[in-house]
Amino acid sequence: MPRLPDWTVPAGTQPKPEDYDYDLDRALGAVVGIRSIVPADAFSAETLGTERAGNGVLVREDGVVLTIGYLITEAEQIWLTFSDGRVAPGHALGYDQETGFGLVQALARVELEPIPIGQSGALQVGERVVVGGAGGRTHSVAARVAARQEFAGYWEYVLDEAIFTAPAHPNWGGTALIGARGELQGIGSLQLEQPRGQGGTEHLNMVVPIDLFKPIFDDLLTLGRRNQPPRPWLGLYATEVNDRVVVVGMSSRGPARLADLRTGDVVLAVGGAEVSDLAGLFRRIWAQGAAGVDVPLTVYRDGKTFELRVPSADRRRFLKAPRLH
């Protein structure tokens, strides 16, 4: 039976109720634990595994939980552990590829208070926040907003302005970013490192801003996705090397591999427009049209430059649909 983890955040980084102008324990009471089981033949199992665990946040009284989507993608079983110790099954309602948000419906009555949704656009760099994990204060981090800036992920993902917090939460997936008024400001997605003085590094959490969730909330509830044509997806993984975009991997069944794109290829341009970073690459791919469009790439390989057209796809078609259990 799923239960909350038995580790705790170091005492010095735990939030203290007297430091905040809201009921800290009430706000943290909306954070839940999430565990999911994914079939071994699921498309995402090759990169995300078949057993996933993290956090989510109760955002409606009827048991709707907001989380980060990779925790629930293709899950055949989802279990939610609430702050009062109860465990209930859940059902994946939706997953938004563009933001990474996921929604889960608890399949049991939930008698807990949801957290109000705030406005992440008002958050300032340096502002004090709480990164809340399931289990209350001992599983949460008193943090600050370290930066607000563009983020590009190698898996064809871009946020125009992500939120970065420090110190980092050790179990970051699906954590609740709670602002000065006790409102939800974002959902934790990743842990990253950045250089710090004298050769050291600082660990940060990347958080998806809650303002990106508001316009798609109803779509995820009713359709399971945003109500617009899906973006073209190539199934490539890329990185930046000396102002060049280099392919470092590909999905085993994705369009890029089928079109004979290869690891080590340098993508110089998309549709005739030069690209030099990940965000530029992915935005140019998406600018070609909806999923299914041919994406023209200019590629450098083994001393030669050539053109390659990749028939794009809708990534959702590769994923197993949610099912009740």
C-alpha cells in the first residue's frame, strides 16, 4: 500500500509557521503523494520507467489533483496518499504536452481543503516561497525565487519563462510552489545545477508557473488535453554545443529515427531559418504547422550538409490512453 516517504528535509531548510502570514500547515495539507504503475510496453516506459512517485496538489474540493504530467503518463494504476493518511486510487484526467501539467481525479471522497490558485506572474526574484511536498513541513523546503527565465528541455519542450527556486527540494516532481499569500504559484518539474563561486554548484528546482494552467484547466477536465491542434513532434533529443544544436538521441519509434536522423547530427536550420539553440530549434519546428506536417531540416553530418524532411507526428498517438482501474 502506498505511503508517504520516511525521509525528511533537513531541519534547517524546513519552513516554520511563524515565518509566514498564512496558515502554513493548512496550505501544505493540500499536497498529496502520488505513486503510479505504468505497463512495461508503454511508450514512455523506456525513458521514465514503470514505477513513478512524486507529489500533487488538491485544487478542487471534488478531488481534482494537479501534478506534473510525467508522473501519470500512460499509468494503469495511480494511488494518492492524502495529508490525513488516507490512501485512494486515482484516474488520470489529462496531460498537457506544452506545459507538462497533469490532472488526476481521486476515486474516493476527499474531505480536505484545496489550495487556492494564485498568480505566478507577480512573483519576484528573491521572494520567499515554500516548495511543498507530501507529508507537511518535514517534507517541504523554505526557498526563494532564484530566477525567472526561458527554459528549453532536450525532449522538445520550451517554457517562455520558468520559475527557478533554491535550495532545491529533493523530491521535486509535482511539488507545490506556495507564495506569500498561501496560494499555489506553480508545480515542480525538475532539479538542475548551476555554477556557483569558487568552482561549486547550486541545485535549483524548475517550476512550471501556475498562470499557464488557468487557460487550459477546463480543457484538461473535459477533453484530457488542450483544445487546439497538437504541435508537430519529431521524437529527437538534442543539446547545445558551441552555439550549435546537436542530436544526442532519438525515441525508438519516433519520426526522427524513421527519417534516418542520427545521433551526432548537427541541425543547422529548420525551414531555411538557422537555429543555434534548443528553444530556437523547437520553435521553428512548431512554426511549420500542426502535427503531421513535414519538417524540413538542414543537417550537417560527417563533413557534409544536406536537406532532410521529417514527417512529424502527434506524440499523444504513441501513448496509452488513461483507463479506470
